[in-house]
Amino acid sequence: MLFPSNKELIENGQMLLGASGRVGLCQQLLDYVHYGMVKITEITGREAQLEPNHKYYGVERFEREYRHLVVTNLFEQVIKAREKERPLSFESIQPLLRQTVQMPYPQFMAYDAPEEVSDYFQQQGQYHLLRLQEHENFGPEDVFGGLPYRIYVDAVEQLMGVALMHTHYALAAIEKQPQALLANLLPYLRPDHSFVEALVKDLDVTEEQASQILSCLTVDKANCEGYTSFTAAAPPPFVRMSDGFLLRSVAGCCDNPFQLLNYELKRRFEKDYFRSVNNREDRFRSDLFKLFPQEHIIKINREVRITTPLGATDVDAVMYDRKTCTLALIQLKWPDGYGDSMRRRASVVKNYYGKANEWVERVYAWATRLKPEEIFSALQLQLTREERRSYKGFYLMVLNRHTAHFTSGEPSEKAAWGSWMQLVATLATGLKYKPDDPLGAAYSCLRYFDPKRRTDRGDVPDSHPFEIKIGDSTVSMNF
């Protein structure tokens, strides 16, 4: 049993967390300075001011904007459609929350959720997972430790629903007993077997499999130091409190449980992890081709190895439009995320631009020097003689599954660069202007909506000036 905290203890804890957060943010800003992202422009007494060190500082915000557009316009439509199929509303189950929550002690609650309540929040767990979109780094059938990734995702979805339900039961308990404190009601300490049994029941897995899933969502002595070394690591769904007891965190279940899950899958099942990473290209190519369902577009469902004047390389995705007689040569990038770590970010950016720019130079040299017949032969494209003669040219593109544009990056102008979310969010706009040229529309969208070009047009990301105070010292930021 957890002992309840009083208001003073909670306030002291919040004050400590706030101070730690400010110190951590200052350390992050020093990393920004170290890696050349921002510069210290003025230090006066106990005050320091930071400003951007690049013309294109903050272009990554455009990437987040594209992601938001896709989630809002696409996934919210999916959610609305599902809600129509299962018309459960919060208003209909709210009275049941109040009726079934009990307060056996002033700072403890208990409840036995009716089926309608459980069904509603499991549905909300599905929607929360869909909005988060953090589970797509691996395919549903990628296997880790003998279990397909979809089983781990199902477990996270189930936990999200339970956490949302627990939160609303806590709010209902406070309505019933206002002196109860939310900080005392949200934590949930139970024996391991209690959580294992719930997973066995909900996922139709064995106890051994459920224990494996649970352990991949838990911070304990074995992984605590490694996981918490990440800058601003997401809270874990479970924390090992003692042998046989786990603390479930509502924030950990709902914030981004995939950060810990994927970290643990890599740590525990390294061979499975890298085998699954190698599957990403096939998945990315398949997703890309679905954006171009037109029958007149030929798609090569594999990477193609070519020998260029500058060395051999692979073309990850090849499409040819029989109507426009144009060719799309695309490199696909799907690196692991780097979170808030500036050190890992610097490594990702260096590797990304170094290899992608090299690829652009090689493929551009190859495509501009070869005759059309030689290009089609190397790509093993089966075209008629007339189609070969009518060849108009090629589009060179680099697509990154996550972030394609970085503040300090210098992408080659010989290609169009963009993120997957950028292409999904803007392709419909491009097709309005080029309805008969899908490949040209994609290329134009990546170029026109390139964050740096948007910045040059005056479409500057919103700035959020603010300052941090620690004692009598102040750090202000004008970006």
C-alpha cells in the first residue's frame, strides 16, 4: 500500500520537479550553444540572452505542423467514423462513474467498472493510440522475443484505455469527496501477477508472454540508468517498487510508452530489433506506392542496384508514369528517433545529410549521363519502343519517414527533400495544380513546401520568447 501524501508534501515535490526542470532546460540550452544552434549574445550581471545562430532556425517546427495536419485531417476522420459505428459518449457513462466509484478511505478510491464503462475507455485507448502515431516504427508482424509487435501494441492500447478510465474515476472520486487529492488517487500499486493476469485475459496470451510484455514496459534496476540517460525521457508505464510489486503510472501509459518499449526491445532482443529495422524500407516503399494508385504508373516493388560514374548505389523506390513519360528515383530514409538529445541529433543529422547528399550526386550523375535506353535497362523497366523514345526526364527525391529538414542541414538542390508527413499532407494540393502528373505534383510539393523555402517566402515559424529564472539569475530566449 502507498501512504497518502498531504498538500505540503505534494507542493514540495512539485517545487523540486519544477526546479529540476529549469536546471535541465538550462543544460539543454547549453547543448544548443555547444552544437551551434544558438549563441549567447549578451551577459549582464546575472542575466544572459540567447538568440538563434542560423537563418533557418526552427524549420523543424514545419515538420511538426505537417504531422499535426495529417493527424487532424486524416486520423480524426477515422476516429469520427468509428465513433458513428459505436455511439458511446462520455455523457452516457459519466453517471456510472459517479455511481460505481467508492472512497473506503479519505485518500483511497475503489471501483468495479461496469462493462459499458470499460468498453468506452478501451475505445478511447484506441483513439489515443491512433493520435499518438508512435507505434509505426515497426510492422505488426515484426517479431521480438517470439511475439509479433502487434501484441505489444495491443498491450499499450489496453493500458491507455485503463489509464484513461482510472483518471476519470479519480476525477469522479474527487467530485464525491473534494478533500481527496488527485496525486494520491492516480498511482496504482499492485502485485506483478495482477497486471499479468489482466494482460492474459485481454490479449489472449500465456502468463509467460504477458510477463515478457510487462517487463518491456517497466523501469527497474536493470534498465533504469540506461533509459533515464535519455534527455527528457518519457515517463515509464510501470516502475518496479520492490520484488513482486509494480507501480502503474497514468502519465507513463498515456504520454509515450513506445519510447521505453522500443528501447527495451532493442536492449533485450537485439537481433530481432535490427532485423525489423531492415524491414522498414519495404514498408515505407509499400506506403509510398499506395499514394500513387494510378494504373499508368509503373512501380518496381524492390530496391534497384545501379552502377554510377561516382560508384554503386541503390535506388529504394522507382516509379515511371506512362502518360507523362517521367521517372521518379527516390531514396527512403527511416532512422531511429533521437528524442531531445542534441548529441544524438548531431549524429543523425551528420549521417543523414552525408549519405543522402552522396546518393543524390551519384544518381544525378547516372541519370543525366546515360541514354534513356540504358536507364530503363538498368532499372529493368519493361517499356515499349515508343515509350522509350518519349522519355521526358526524371524527378530525384529524398523522403525521410520522420524529419527531413534540420536547422543546420544543407541538402543538395539537385533533389526534392521532404518528410513522409509533408508529402501526405500536401500531395492533394499538388494534384489540384497537376492532376495529370502525380509524380510531378509530388516533386513540386516537396520543393514548394520545403520549410527553408517557406522561410524565404516570409512564412516564418511562430516564435515563443520566454525566460527562465533560477534564484536571482535569468536566462532569456528570443526565438
